[in-house]
Amino acid sequence: MNPHPNHTFLQAKEDLVKHKQALFTQYEKPVLSLQANMVGEHKLSGWSAWVIITFEKLIQSSMKVVYKERIFNELGFISLLVIDDDPSHLKQACIQLEETKTSGRCIDLDVYAKGRNLSRYDLGFDERKCLVCDEMARVCIRTQKHTQKEVIHAYQQCLITSFQSKVDIVHFALLSECMLTPKFGLVTPRSSGIHQDMNIHTFLKSIDAILPYFNEVEFISLDQNTHEIFSQLRLLGQRMENAMFEATQGVNTHKGAIFLFLMVLMAQRMSPSFTSSLIELAQPLLEDFKQMDPHHPQSEGERQFHQYQSQGVRGWVLKGGEPLLSNTLSFYASQPDSHDHQVNTLLNIMSQCEDSTIIKKRGWEGLLDFQAHAQAAMNHPESWFDFEQYCLDHHFSAGGSADIFALVLYLHYSKERNLL
Amino acid sequence: MNITQTTQAGTLESNDILVTLKPNPEGTIEIHLQSVVLKQFGKQIKAIILSTLQNHGITSCLCECEDKGALDHVIIARVESAIQRQL
Ligand SMILES: [Zn+2]
């Protein structure tokens, strides 16, 4: 007998159940698994991560979690929580969440105890409904009533509707960047790229640590000049970096993202079409460049400024992120979201961005070579493996491009959700 | 080929099916199916299970299946691996 093409997927499912059984035996308490019920072959995405982590937080705030584990494999992103509660009581609470939260239809909360998942039916509840047409979901799946495109669209729309604030969208954007695979030398759920000191869990911890601080941008008064606004942002940014380093035990995961998102969130408050306010807000950065001593560069950024006249991310913000930001935003908006389209969007950014992490490794010529390779890989999924290998060989990990990728997703969905 | 021991494949997770094969003293193929979509698709699912068993030369077994919304290719794969585990 030939092994089935889906062999590893099916094997992973059996292994997951064995693992849940082992946890149940060890703790003698129900095991709750959180999985996004996303269709299609690409189960790892910001969509699934956002709904899973949002529900993890809800559950952790109201239930007694005694063990927590996040798994990334063929099945996608699975969060396992062992909960100190009676299994049927827990299942009822979970059904309540699935039914009452807007994004509840996008997640499966399965309660495992004594050899099986408790079923909705046993507790007197109806089977789950289809996201597209309100028929019983399993009937639509079996008859393939809807195309995969239709279902994915309905799924994404459901999640977009459940974004309640700008910070929800920042969260989604940072998670999308985190989950994207392949990512060409950067950390993904399936690989640590060129990095030895961090993995996907480092990034997820970092996002959890910095996220709440983005709410504070709302409290910075607009009744002051931009220099004062900027210095308050800088203080907020420093507190966020401290929180990040504490969560990651000293690894820089999101320094660039913190800077970009703080600047853009604030600029959006100053004016919804934020480009000019971003440039205005960034003016104090010019003083950074003036104060630099060409003979004694204080940082990698300064060294690159003197050697290549590259102003890095600061220079980029001083130009309002243009023209790259408009280019990439219209590129991303030109097609419905999909895994491949996200990868192409990142490659598009990589092919244009003066990424300081690349310049640091191989200078200006290295950057041009990297950009040309990224350009060639765009729209050619068959060449992604080779480009990944090229990045690993050259020790490239384009963190700056990844930050801009997250920013592009944030800007796109905050416009779509009309939360500007 | 007769089924001589008890083997299992699959899970009770969403979109999967748990297949248990047992010896049948009656010497026939007997399929017991529980499914969340029994009313709509019970016949169809049983037919898939039966043809998979027959395709692998099974002439006698008790096949107990608990379906959680598995698609055809999953049903076939789970029945096949329950048969494989006989060896
Ligand atoms: Zn439907």
C-alpha cells in the first residue's frame, strides 16, 4: 500500500490525540485545545494566530490554567491548555464563547477528557454552523457546497469584523509577520532561520509584552508641539524596549517594529492621511544625524550613514515611508489575501528596502544583490526554497523588511476596518 | 483475508474518523457507523468503507466507525491504515 499523500497530516492528528491523552493522565484534568478552523493547505497565518491568541487570553483571564503549550506542525497552530475545571462545565463555557464572540465561529475549542472530546451534541447544543450560509458546517464541507476561496473570504471577513481597536489590528499585523513561512532567513514557526538565540516562541512572548503599550499612544496630548510629542513617544518606546528585552531575555525581536508602529500610530492621530504628519513628527530625528560624529559612530546605523549615506529606518520615516509604502500597499491590495500573496508582498518589500540588517552583513553591494534575488523570487514560488538557501548562506535576515511588512498589513486592514 | 485482531486508526478530532477493525465470528463484513452526518450521508460513508475493505481483499470483519465529519479521502486513508496495522 502506498502511503497516503496526507500521511504526515493524518499521523500528526493521531499524535496530537496521544499527547492530549498523556496530558490528561498526568494532570487528571480536562485538556482544552484551541485550533483555528481555517480551510486550505496553509494553516499557519496571522489569521489563525490572532484568533487563537485572543481566545487564549479570554480563557486565561477567566479560568484556572495549570499547563500551557503551543504547538506548530502540519495541523497548523495548536494551543493546549490544561484547565482545573469539570469537563462538562468547561465545555459549556467554551460553547458559550464560540457562540457569543464575533470571532467564535473561526475557532474550535475542544475539551478532551477520559479518552475523547466532549461533543456539543451530548450537552444538548446544535452542531456548528457554516460561516458562509448558516447550514450545518459539516454538511457544506462534505458536499463542497462553497469554493475554498469563498470560505476563506468569509473567514477573513468574520475576523476583520471582530477587530475592535487599532491595537487589535497591530496585534494581527505583528502575528501575520511572525507566522509567515517561508521568510528567507527570518524566524518562522517552522525554522529559526539564521538565528540561534531566538525562535517563534521568543517572538510571540515579545508581542505579548509590547502590545498593551500601543494603547498609550491614544493618551499623548495633541495640544503640544511635535517635538514634545516626539519625546513622549521616545519615552514610551524605551519602556516598550525594556518590556521586550525582559520578555525575550535580552534578544532584540521588535525594536524596529516598535519604532515604526509608534510613529505611524501617532502620525495617524495627527492626521488620518498620515504621510505629512509622519514627516513632521520625524523632524527631531534630523538632529540625531547632525549630532553624529563621523569618526566615532555610536551605532551600526551611524556607521552606515557615514559609509553609504544610508539613513536607515530613520531616514525612511523622514520621507514618510515613501515611495515604498504606497507601492507595497497597492501591491498588497491588488489581490485577495492568501499565503502566497503575503510572501510576494514581503519579497516586494525586500526588493526595494534599504534594509540596514543586510547592509551590516555585506555592505551596499550585498544589499543590491539581495534586492535583485528578492525581485527574481517574487511571483515564483518554485524559487522560494533557493532564495531561502541564498539567505541562509549569506547570513541574511531582513528584519527591516519584515517590520515594514507588518506595517503594510496594519495600514491595509485599519483602512478596511475603518478604524483610522 | 480475514481480520484476526483488533486494530484502530484515526481520531475523534474534527474532520476525522476513528476506525476500529475486529474479527467477526459470523465470517461477513459488518459495518457499524456513528456519524454527525449519519442522516445525510450515512449510506454514502458506509459504501466508501465497504469498498475500501473489499479492495484490500477483506472478506470478514467487524468495522466500527465513529465519524466526526471526515471527507472521503480521509475515510479511505483511515480504513487502510487500520488494515495495515493488522500486519
Ligand atoms: Zn454553507
